[in-house]
Amino acid sequence: MFITPAFAQAAAPAPGAGDLFTMLVPMALIMVVFYFLLIRPQQKRLKQHQEMMSNVRRGDTIVTSGGLVGKVSRVTDDNEVLVDIAENVQVRVVKSAISDVRVKGEPVKSEASAKPAKK
């Protein structure tokens, strides 16, 4: 009818190198997964977008981040382009607002090659 005496539990082991190692390995694995699944693809996409913005030429059909679709009539400077969105309607657009280049324009032809040859 008496309660049996409780046995004393062993003291917790002191934190050592084994505990540190078991904590760092999962953290390192998580960092590697984040790098390959999130960071690296985002950097690659950003690099492609910057390259696309720097290669915008006259005659390209673009889509802005606001949803406007138009044809580039002139590249005014390194940061802006002049876009035709309708007949006699031109808009200045910052290059960073360009989200997609749909159709690449043809290179500008010279005056001599633009005239039809006479037969």
C-alpha cells in the first residue's frame, strides 16, 4: 500500500560536438535546397529580363507590366522607350516596366534598299 520509491533519473548529457553537428547538418541542407530551388532560378530570370530590356529595338512589339501592348517607335535613352499603342498615340515607357517582348522587329532598312527596283 505504500508507493514505491521513484528512481532518480540520469542527468542530461552535456551539450557537445555531436549535438552541434546534428543541428548544423539539417540547416545546411535547407540552405542548399533554398539556393537551388529559389535563389538561383530567380537570379537567372532577372539576368534574362535585364538582357531583354537592354536589347529592345525599334519595331519590337512589347507588353508593359501594366498590360499595354504596343510597338516601339524609338528608344529615347538608356531608360526610356517611345511606344505606339494606337494610331497617333505614343507613350513614353520606362524600360523596367517592360514585362515581355512578343515580336522582334526587323532591322531598319536603308533608303536605297527600301526603294523598289525598276524593271
